[in-house]
Amino acid sequence: MENNLDIKGLLGKRIKELRTERKLTQEKLSEMVGFGQRTLSKLERGKTFITAEHLAKLLTALDIGIEDLFNFGYLQEKEILKEELINAIRDEKVDIETLYRIYKSLI
């Protein structure tokens, strides 16, 4: 059975989301957790996994429980929506000018 769930990517996005919500820089969070900023960058981009030791420190640094860290189902939904919109634009299934006006009215 094939599993298309990108755990590393979703976990990375969630770590970045939690870090930025707390107004922490990569430098500050990596210092709090005890690994290099480059490692944190790779984690946030979904290029590597976190060790169990660093996971415990990350949870403490962000003041969250493990269930909060792995609560990223909605991030996957966002990616699906984004892909669907991109495909609709590329396949010219939507009027790009109307879509742009809607976008501008929201920001």
C-alpha cells in the first residue's frame, strides 16, 4: 500500500509555523534546542528528520506537547487546495483576471 503523506515536509512546515508564531528566529530556536541553524533549516524544509533527543528539547523550547507538533493535517489540506488552484489556472479552467481581483480584495 502506497503512502503519499510527506511526513518530513509537513513536520518541517509545522515546526516553522510554531517557531514564527513565537517570534523566534532559526538562530534562537536552534540555540535553545542545541543543534545548528543549518540543521533547523533542513528540518523546516523537510530535508531531514529530528532525533528523539532533539525532539524532546524542541517540545520544551516551543512549550508544546507532541500532539501539538504532529497536528499538521490541515497543512496537507492547504497543499491540496494550492495544487488544485495552480492546476485550474494552468489549465485555464478559471478566469485569471477575476481570480486576481478576488485575491487583491482579500489582502
